[in-house]
Amino acid sequence: MARSVLQYLKYQYPDIRVLYVEDERFSREKLLRVLNRRFANIHVAIDGVEGLQLYQKYKPDLIIADIKMNQMSGLEMIKNIRAQNEKVQVIVTTAHDDNDFFVQSIENNVNHFILKPIDLDLLLQAIQKSVYQIQLEKELEKQKNLTRTILDFQDNLIFVIENGEIVEWNQAFTNVTGMGIHKNNPTCYQSEFLASFFVEDPHYFYPKDKGRWMEEFSSNGKNMAKVRWKGPLGNDYNYVMKAGAIPGTNQTLFVLTDITDIEKESREKDHLAMLDSLTSSYTRQKFKEILASEMRRSEQFNRAFSLILMDIDFFHTLNDQIGHTAGDKVLITVSTIVQQRIRECDILARWGGEEFILLIPETVGQNAVVLAESIRSIIEEYHFLKIGKVTCSFGVSEFAPGKTKSELLAEAEHALTSSKNNGRNCVTLYTKEH
């Protein structure tokens, strides 16, 4: 049975390379006739030195060698080859059957041991077993390469940690971490190598003890969290990190999905939602949130701030006369003038149709009046195309500890009403007399 199967190996396994090493010419030629009928690629050597040279040149899959030869014995040759390749299949043939040869063969991981004179059926059975193992290894390597290719096609960062060491990773992981660049540094293979990439942010997972980041990550029971990483080139990334145990191993698989663009888009949408679509100033709702936060800060640190409520004079009449499109341009221009005049820390919002409101941190009422007067003057002097002159009225209120948000806004509204009653195009600071 073994002979009939092996007769077709040449056609079934054309990629199997064989190295045959035998110093005795008659034995070599006899067995070579058998091998030539079964294998397409055979390299022949007459001693261990030549055999080792041929192995290094052709990297055969199967080695058939005599043990006792001149210059270098078969076992010494195999020992040198095993140092380069632990998986190569080895069949030794020998006329000696003493225990020392058996022990040395075992020590060198010889796969099959055939005594001379060679029983061809036993040899072919050994060859058949070796061929099966070779093909199995090749298939496993093929599957491994396929898996590697699939992993490297993934945009996700994928890596595997075993006993605190990074043992597998894909190309995307290399691109971000520089693992390939630093691969000669042994510390790069330790899980602690990744600890330096975490960026502290209250909205993302950040380990308190970077040396135990894996334990902290898995302690929430979800094995999933958003993380911020900064790569070795200074690039910032946002990921969803997931982890899971690989069954039957002591390994943990980590997958990081890049959400940097999604987070950026989300922030941009959130930012746009805060802004008035026409004037690009903050919306009324967002202003209320900022005002509440500023009130808490001012209460805590006993700091002053003021509100300036402003209204475009006779805007409804103006809008009816020039049309809504031109009216929108007036609103945009007024908003632009104010934004160019105020500080970066000051907050401008569109409060109503033609009303704007300003929050001026670290500023008492009298100083807010000076700012409002400056804005009023700039708007008054500005020439609006096809319209001419536009003016605004202003009401100023100052925060004091214990004052509520409603009271502060009502005071600004009250002061604005006073400005309108006093002929418009002026600034009024709220006092109890108003």
C-alpha cells in the first residue's frame, strides 16, 4: 500500500524538496532510484559537510541521511540543521543499532530511524508519515499567512498579549505604535510598552497605574472602553478598545477601532448645534449653560462678571423696508463687529430676533459699560451698504453673590428698556433706581 501511494508523490507534492546524504556509493545509487520515482526535487550529498551546504542552499523539507560518514557524521549535520530549522523532517539510516546512536538520534529530534539493510516498506512508510507532516506544516503556514494578510488588511489595530508580552500584532498596530521601528528593543514587546500611549482625558479610559493598565481595563467587567492614544510621532488617535480571552490559551486579544474622525465629526456637529446658523454666535440655550457655569465659578472664587444685552434699534421697521435678506446681512454684520471687538474669553450669543447678549468674565459693571459704549460707537459709525446708519441700545447688569440667573437677566432687560426709553442708541447700567 505504501509503495503504490508513494509512486505518485512526485505529482501530488511537486513542491517537496528532499536532501539525501549517503557516503556509500552502492547504497546511495540503489535508494536514489527509488526516490527518483517519487520526488521531483532531490539533492544528493556524499557526506555531512556537503549535506549541510546543500541544506543551506536549497532548504529541503525532508532529509534522509546515513549516520556514520566521513568528515561530518549524519548526526552532527542534523544537529547543525536543527539549530536552523526545528520543523524539518529527518529520517536516518544506519547499520549500527547500539544505544548510543539511538540516544543521539532522540537528542537531535530525528523523526524516523531505519536500520540497514533497509527494509523498503518501512522506509516508504516513514517517508509517507514525513510527507503528511510536511504537508500539514505547509497548510498551517499557508493558513497563518492568510490570517496575517487578512489582519494586515484591517484598519483596526489588533494585537495579542500573553503573560505580559505582545506576541502578535498587525500592520495597522505597527503603523501607529512604531513596533516595527523599535522591534530590536526588547522592552517594546512588553505590555508596559503600550502604557506610554494613553492620554489622560476625563472622557476616556486612562490607567491610574500604567504598569497595570490591563488589569484596570478589564476591572470594569465590560472589557470595552474609549481610549485616547498619542503615537510616537505625536499623532492623536481616539479608539474604542475591546479585549477578549482567546479560548484554550493564556492569550488576550485586543482590537482598537479608530473613531478619531467620528469623534471629530461629532464634536463639529455639537459645536454647530451650539451656534446660531445665521450669525455664528452662540445659541440662547448654549448661552444659558455657559452662564450657569460662570455663575458657579464666580460664586466659588468670588469673581465679578457682567452681562450686556443689546438690541438693534427699529429693526422690525428696517426689515420691512429693506427685506429679510438685507435684514439678515445687518444681523451678520452686527455680530461680526461685536466678535471682532470682544476678547476671546467673552461670550456672544443671539438672544432673540434682533437681540444679542454678551457675557463678560472678570469684569465689573462700569467696565462692561465702557465696552458696550465702544461697541455702540463702532456700530453707529459703520456704513451699512444700501442702508446707511444702524444703531443699537444696550443694557448692562453685574453679577453679585446670591443673585439668581433670572434676576441677572431681568436686570439686563430692565436696563435695556431704560436705554430705549431714553431715546435709544445708548448704554444703561442697571441700578436699583432704574
